[in-house]
Amino acid sequence: MLALMESYKQRTEALSRQVQVIRGTLDEVTMASESIKALAAAKEGDELLIPVGASSFINVKVTSNKNVVVGIGSDIAVEKNADDAEKFMEANAAELTQALKKTVDALQEVQQALTTVSEAVQQEYVNRQGSLNPLQ
């Protein structure tokens, strides 16, 4: 039971880290999506503040070229027009949201199993303590 409990603890930690990574990635995708929306809505000559991470922004002037270079995975990037880039980001966000939900659900299941096993271990400990002291 103790080995099972330790296994559940390790799984809980791994899933917690995975939740953090997915949330961070989802935040990045959301920030990129908002920037692309701002670009799509801007007129030529408008100035925008584009986030580049770490709470930093770059002031840019919009040109007639509103194409966006989008990372599609495995260090590969493609150029898309703003509308297609926005749709890609929305689809990416939907996938990440689904992955986050599944991971959080799995984390909750493992935490519940850990609680159940921990309670059983605690009860067994109490039972054994009682059997060692016959005066109680």
C-alpha cells in the first residue's frame, strides 16, 4: 500500500507539472491570438504594441502586409494571412483547452485515489497500534 501511495504521489506531481505547462502554453496562444486579432483589425499606418513575452512589448507600425509567421510544431513555421493565423490559433487554443481538461480530470482522479489509499494506510496504522497495546 505504501508503494502504491508513493506511485500516486509521483503521478500527482507529474500531472501537476503537465497542467502548469499546458496552462503556460495556452496563455501564450491566447496572447498570440489577441495580437493577431489586433493586427487584423488595424489599418495601414496604425501603431500597435505587440507582446513579445516577459511582460514586454514592441511598438510596430502596420503595413499593408498583414501576414503572420506561425509556428506549427517541430520548429516549423509557415506564413499565413491574419485570418488564417487567427483560425489556427483558435484551433490550437481549443486543443490545449481540451488537453488541459483531460489532464486536470486525470489529476483529480489520481488525487482521489491517493486520498483513499492514504486513509487506508492510516487506518491500518491505527489498527496495528491498537493490537500492539492490549490494555486499550
